[in-house]
Amino acid sequence: MTGYGKAIEETTQKKITIEIKSLNSKQLDLNTKIPWLYKEKELEMKSIISQKLERGKVDLSVFFDLLDDEYIPSINKTIVKNYYNQLKEISKELNLDLNEHILSTILRLPETLKNEKPELSESEWDLARRQLNEAINMLDLYRIEEGKALEKDLRNNMARIKSSLESIEIFEEGRIAKVREKLVSILNENVNSENIDKDRFEQELIFYLEKFDINEEKVRLRKHCQYFLESMDTPSPNGKILSFITQEIGREINTIGSKANDASIQKLVVMMKDDLEKIKEQTLNVL
């Protein structure tokens, strides 16, 4: 399921921003974009996310903007003076003049700038950890709202399948009679009635018509639909269970279609298949 969370906090020295977003995925696929200062806490951040977000393609981004000169490099005066004195001696020996650009040349030499990277303080990490949890909670609320819309859509599609199933009974009453009449008509056209063993014919006809009976499939389909709705109300994770039930629903719908031998019922089967495909797509987003 998709989701987005963001938390911002400012200290006297920096502004810290944590963003986390997720897309649908069968497993937890976690990617991070973390600055050097927080690299040592990357595993801990991943652990916090994995405990709260069970699955999804999750992207975590951490940024910080400096608000003072804490990290601005400072000039190493001792080194600069030492370079200058050495150059001054060399220029004197070579009878050269030192111009005003000599300082810029010296600053390009090694070790003239101090650029020490500070360590992450415990207080700042506590702040960042609270921000991370805040962003995750925001993402979770986003997912919950999407889940409510998803639940409504699943129930509507399932209601249409059940409605189509009930409509099948309207066309089912005369279906077997039509098949029987058709078979009798074909037999009478091709075989003399005197040569027909009526008892044997009735016996074979019963076996043949049993192949068109869809009562068991309707009962099972109705049970599967009910089980699907009941499973939606169980605590997560139940996405895989719902996915398994849709497979069973699909089998019963296909069997009804293969046995229908009726254009009106076939039309309803097509409608049920369409609604079921929508359900299958949506169950991929259920945890």
C-alpha cells in the first residue's frame, strides 16, 4: 500500500528532515538515503521501520541543513605560516618576489584547512529517532485511510458477485428442460421412435444432465464469498488468506461457466469474472 510521512525538527545548529514513503510490494524492500553523519545508525533505523511496516517498497530519506558555522572548515594558521616561510626562503634564494596571490596558492596546499567531521551526539540521535517514528506513524495513517477506501471497493465488488450469483437462479429454472427438449428433438430426427429404449434413454439422459447441474458450485461459491467477507474483518496480516479465497472463487465461477450451456448465465459469469479480477488486483494491496 502507498503511504507518505514527513517530520521536520530544528535545533540551534541544524534543521533535520526525515521523509519516508512506500509503494505496494509483496515483501519489505527498504532503500535508504542517509547523510554521513547518520550512517552509523542506518541499521537501527532499518530495524525500527521493519518492526512497524510489515511490507512495501519503502524509501527513507534523511536530510539536514546547517544553521551555524559548526561544520565550516577553519584555516590551520600554523601550517599556512610554515608554508609561507618556506616559500619566502625559496624566493629569496631564487631572487623572486612574492606577490599578493601567494596566499591563495598556499591555501591549495595539503593540510591548510581543518575539516573535522563531528560525531553524532546522543541527544541529536534521540531527536532523529523520534522524528523517524513520527514519520512512520504519519505514513501508517495514510495507509489506514487508503485501506478504508480499499475495503469499500472490495465489498462492493463482492456484493456484485453475490448479486450475479442470485440472478443465475432466474435463468436456471428452464435450462435443464431446454437441454432435455433439444436432445429429444435431435434423437427423434435421427432415430425412429420405435427403435428407442425409453427406459435406457431416460437413464442416460439423467447421467448427461447431471453434468449440467451447477447447484454444488453455487453453494461453494456462496460459502467462499461469505468466507472472504468474514476474513476481511480479521486482524492483519490477512492479505494472503484473501488471495487464496479469490482463487477458490475463481474455480467455482469457471466451473459454472463451463456447465452453464445458457447465454444469459454465461453473461453473468463474465460479469463475475470481471469483478473478481478487480478483487484480485486490490488484494495485492492488503497486508
